[in-house]
Amino acid sequence: MKFQQIDQFAAGLRKETQAAVYDGSKKGYDARTKTLFDHFEDPNRLRRVAGEIKQHVVENLDTYLPQVEAKLKANGVTVHWAATAEAANQAVLAIMRARGAKKMVKAKTMVSEETELGHFLEKEGIECVETDLGEFIIQIDGDHPSHIVKPIIHKNRREIATSFEKHGLGAYNDDPQTITRRARAHLRNKYLEADVALTGANFISAESGRLVLVTNEGNSRFCLAATKCHIAMVGIEKILPCDRDFALLLNLLARSGTGQQLTVYTEFITGPKSAAQPDGPEEMHVVFVDNGRTDVLASDCRDILRCIRCGACLNVCPVYRQASGHAYRSVYPGPVGAVLSPLLAGKKFPELADLPKASSLCGACNEVCPVNIPIPDLLLRLRNKGKLEKSEAAAAATPPMGGWAVMATQPAAWKFAMMGGKIIDHLPVKLVPVPVFKAWTGSRTLPGWKGGEFRKWMKSRPPAAPNVSRGGPSGPALPEKTP
Amino acid sequence: MNTDREAILSRVRSALAPLPQRAQRPDWEAELVHMRTMRGDVDAWTLFRERLKLVNGLPLEGAAALVDWLDQNGWRHGYCDPELWPRLQAAFPATFTVEAVFDRTRVDDYQFGITRAAGAVAETGSLILTDASTSRRLAALTPWVHIAVVSRGQIHLDLQHAMTALADDPNIVFCTGPSKTADVEGILIEGVHGPGQQVALLLE
């Protein structure tokens, strides 16, 4: 039997990488718990309300999208629409060409990872520099981010120092402070030389058209202080109904992502710079990107569009911690990625249909989600979809269930199997030379057989008293102990 | 692009059409996001000062305290918003070089930049900068030290309140402590692209 792809990847992971991912994600989780639960009376209510707001937006995008478009135009922003990744990249290129611009600085945006904007622009002869420290390191390494918030969680300082040396950023030095100072010196020239800045958006208000950007490093602030043109690539689901909702979502975002109360730079952008301000963009564009989102909206997994990209579900996921982000073979790793990536893949869904199976359904991802997405439920729906579409990737490592189905639908056969199973207690299971068994028995002891005990218990149970309502606020109380 | 607009909106409409009902917009009360650790027995500046220190920012009161601190650290070359300079000039000795014009071709010459804040948020220790208050965006960002001048009356108690009072300004920034990263092995390093020192200077 073949292992699932994610298991194969995890098995081949270097010990060093696995340790980095495990420690890095655990650290994020502990900080989150502290800030959220120490600060608020009822943090779970915050999560639920935030989830309801986002669900409301997702289910009313037909109203909100034209509304936010009108606000943006009134604020002096040019609005573009891109149905596909290619269209989004072309829209950005057209804006660059119209200005005769050759250089772009870029803040971290997940949607531009989806469209692979950086590679696209390089091919068109445009210099496109990632300014987030982690993303910059990813860029010079020709690597891919492996975490939504901590893109280089899989790298250690020695690997970073080696690539800095290789790319002419100073002699080998693996002190994190030195690495950061060298990036600071290198990147400030890039900002000052660039003509166009590209950012994403964390939220955008339908009430005012205000766009919220959060960073800790200040790179998006620098982008918007040094350049003359601002392009924001925004997924169509990023809308919030009003400015006041920022307070709720911002209170959750930083705590869930990094355990901070608020990110260092929280920017509210409504348009080009004011006339009296010497620095900053004279023109601003928003590119609304679909790239598969309307397919997600049409599916029974549309709840995933609430996601605010905090990365909390990655940090807490036992599978992510062991397998690392690259195991998910897509832009979005972890539990959110296991739902979102196969859906965004569109026709290529079957290729990623194994991802929803990379979960023990422990529910931790739902518990930490700042917008309360029922990720385990969505994973189950996608497992079903994978089965219905006969995806080979999803079928890998799934034992044939035909025999079980026959047994479970015929009471006599089931009863016989339950009784007969006792024989396992007397067999030398550890010695069975079948690799699938050995993989289990090598590190586990099979517990004693308990088949048939539930039936015995059911039979010995006294019949339930008639006309007793089970629960309900007005019904009689349940007996304290059921026999 | 217009065809993409129509395509997206029509796909959104047809995706939502089969829904028997749409999720309602929930109402939420300001108390929901009130932090229980907030002290109610002190004035806004005292509270802001405490919270700013928690994010490694530095609160200072009066021009003399600022000059002492800059002098001790050897930071004697900087930029100051020309509108603020008349209020600060007397406190700065001749050993300091303070420019009223910021030259973007030599950003690294400025060790500090002094600009006006548009407000502050006590709960989070954030300084609010706007285009209207900030004489130069770059001057509030590129020097190692950023000093934002704030007065008592400008301080919002919490984020919720600040959010309902957002100024009519194209670029509002909440700065919460110095620029930082933890990208390399989760180790906190301050002063990535922006200031390594964030000062809130109280001037009345």
C-alpha cells in the first residue's frame, strides 16, 4: 500500500527542518493563548462574532463588491478586476507599462503568491523586490514560503547566512541582528529607487473604502513613503461592512498570528497621498482578484472564505508541525490550506484531493481560528468530494473498505466477526511479515480485543422509561446516572 | 478589465443564488472588545505611557528630557518638522544639527526624525500618524529614532474608540513600538525597515 504524499514528504524531511518548524509553530501558539485569554473576558465570543461578520460578507458579496468599488472610485482609486491569476498579473503589468516603470518594491501578499507575480514581472523585464525580510530571503533562495505569517519558519540562521554570503550581502555571519541590519541597508536603496509599490490588503471597508495593511517590519509603510504609485492586489473576500469592525478583527488578527496585541504598523489607506504631503503615491490602484474564489463561493465550503490569514491553525496543527508547509504542495499550507488549496485548484482538484485527509480531525484548528471556521467539517466534505471524483491522490493509503461494508450491513456476519476477533489476542501479531502491519506494531502494542462488549452491555440494560423527554429546557431532568 | 468585472460579479451572483437565506450581519457592543486588564483609575497619558513601554516604546515628557536622552546616546543629527521647531529649538544646544528640510538622497544621515502625532491609543501603546500631521512620511520612518509629539488631549483610551474616530486622511498609521521582525528563528530584532527606537514626546 502506498503512503499518502504528505506522509512521504514528512518521512523525508531533514531533522533540522522538522525541529525548526515544530519549535516555530509551537512558539506562536503559546503567545496567542496568553494575549487572547488574559486580555478578554470571553475571547470565544469575539471569534464567533468575527466569524459571523465575515460569513455575512461572504454571503453578500454581490452587494458589497459594487459598494466598495463605488467608495474606492470616489476616493480617487482606480479599480481593476481580474478573474484569473494571469489577468491579475497582466493588470499590474499594464499599470507599470503605462508609467514606464521598471522597478517595483513589494510587501508580503498571499494573493501575489497565488498569481506568482514576482516571476511573471521578472520575465517581463521588471525588477520586483520582496521587502518583508522572510520573503526577501525566500526570493534570493528561489524558495517558496512554508507558513502564511512566518515564511521562513523552515530555515535556520546558518542557511540564511550562507545565502546572504552567496548573494553578495556580506561575509558569512549568522547573527540574526547582523542579518537584519544587512537587509535593512540593502532594501532601503531598493525602496528609494522603485517607482511602484505593490501590497495586499488585510481588510477593506465597504463603508469608507479604507484599506487596512498590517506589518511589523514597516516595509509596507516604506513602500508607501518612497514610491509614486501604489497597487493593492486584493482577494474579493477581504471586505468588512464598516470601519468599526476593524476594531474587532484587528484585536483578533495580531493576537492569533503572533501573540501581539496589535501589529507594529497598522495602516489605513484611502487613496493617493494628500496634496501637501511630499512623500507617497500620487496614484493608487486596487486589483480585485477572483482566481478561483467564486468557485469556492459556489461550493459547500464557502466558510473558508472567512479566513484572515493569521496562520494560527498552522501553528496548532499536529500534522503541519510534523510535515512542514512545503508538504502541502501549494500556496496555502496547514489546515486552511488543506481546504482552500484543493478548491482554488479548480479543475486540478483531484491532484490535491489528498490534502483534506492530512488531518486527524482533532479540531484544534477550529478552536484557535479567529473567525471560527469549522475546518474539520469542511475537510470531511472535501474527503467526500475526493471520493466522488475518484481522485487517485485521495485514494492512496486508503484500505479497501468493501469487505468491511459487507460485514457492517449484515448483523450475523458482524456478530460472528466480533466473537471471532478474540483469536487476535492469541496470535503473534508483531511477527506478521506484512509491511503495513509492521509499520504499526513496530512502535505500538495492540490492545486486547473488546469486540462484542457493546452488544452485551446493550442487552443487559433495563428498558428506558416511557414518555421521558430527554433534555430540553422544560422537560424533566435526566437521572443523575444512567445504569 | 470590464469583462472580468462582469464575469466575476455574475459568478458571485450565481454562486449565491441557491442559498435559501443569507447570513445576517451581527450586532456587537463596544464592551466585547474591552480589555479586562485596562486600568480605569489613571489618566490617559499615564495609561498610554505604561502600555507604550510594554511594546518597547519610550515615553518622554518635555523637550529637555528628549535632548538629554538623545545626547546620552550620541544622536545629534536629525530632522524636525519646521512647524514644531519653534517649540523645541530652545532646548537643543549648538552641538546638535537639526535640519528642517528632509533630503531623501541621504536618508542615512538623519539619526532622528521629529514629527507630530495625530493622536495615540492608550490601550495598545500606539501613536497615530496621518498625512496631515506628518510633515514627511520618510522622516517618520527612515531615521533610527522616531519621535512623535503628542498632547494629553489627543489620546484615545482604546482601539474601539480610535476606530470610530478615524480622521478624514488618506494615510493613517498606528505605530505600536519600534519596527520589528522575528523571521529568523523566531528571535525578536528591532529596527528592520523603520525606527529601532519609537519615542512618544509629551508636549503641552
